[in-house]
Amino acid sequence: MKRILLIEDDTNFRFGLKELLAQKGYHIEEAGDGEIGLEKYRAHPADLVITDIMLPKKGGLETILELKKETPHVKIIAMSAQRNTFGVDSLESATVFGANHILYKPFDLDVFLDMVQSLLAPSNNA
């Protein structure tokens, strides 16, 4: 069973994604901020990390940077409802930091599931 770490501070949104992914047969670990997410990843590395960009304590960009520094092969989907912060698109920056895919909230759940499935496909696990 593939493990996914879901880092999202919006409890209701996180619960909805967790339920959707669990229905598809994935084991989900969850965290409400980047610090807890990193702790959980270090304790039990996941096959895929899905993280919000705007998080309390440790933001998504910093979380992605640390994950990629420690485990360069980790697969990451970054998501955010904000398109610009101080003239910079944080979500676009996530790809520079190492995210494989980005999603602007709200997003189509079928597109989201396709991204998850493609990143977890056997040919992508090298």
C-alpha cells in the first residue's frame, strides 16, 4: 500500500482529501503544519508528499526545500489558494524548490487523483 503524507492546515479540506485518497487504497499520514509534516516524514518516509504552501510554523516552500535536501527523490505535489504574495507566485516557486506538480485551489479532484496516480506509478519510483 502506497503511503502519502498530507500536510494541510485546513482541517476540513485535509479530511476531505484524506477520505478521497483512502477510498483509492492509499495509506494516509496527515499533518497540520510543516514542522509536524517533516517529523512524520522523517519517522516514516512516504511515497508521496502533498503539501499546502501557506502553513503555520513552517511554510510549504521551506518544507519542500528540507524534504528535497534530505531525500532528493521524494515526490511532491504542492497546492495553494493564493496566487501571489508580494508579487511572487509561491506555487510556481514550489517547482523551483522541487515540487513535481502544483495545484491551485480549488482544483478538480479527477486532475488531482491523476497526478497522484502518475507520481505513484511503478515507472515513476526510480
